Amino acid sequence: MTIILNGQQHSLSSEITLPDLLESLGLSGKPVVVELNQEAILPRNFAQTLIQANDQLEIITLAAGG
């Protein structure tokens, strides 16, 4: 199946939970902001969020600096 991840096509073998996707991208445990189909997903809802074919995701990593 294919999703759109940060504006690019991204292939997945099957539906996946958001935490599993973040882990596969090396982002598990890192501060991120996630938008799924143009709606912000609160971190407390990540575990219940299922990524399906044709979903559009924007994932932004947060970094401190100055």
C-alpha cells in the first residue's frame, strides 16, 4: 500500500499503527508533531491511530537550538 509522507510517496506492506511507523522511520521516542489527513494528532492518541492506504501524513521533528 502507498501513503503520502511529507509530500512523497512511501510504501508500506500493510496497515500500521502510528507508533510502529514512527519506529520504522527511526523517530520512536523523539518529539514529533504529526498531521494525518490535514488533522493534528495528539501524542496521547498516537497508539490508537492506524495508518491506511492513501493516507497523507506530515511528520515534523522538533529540535532545540539557538
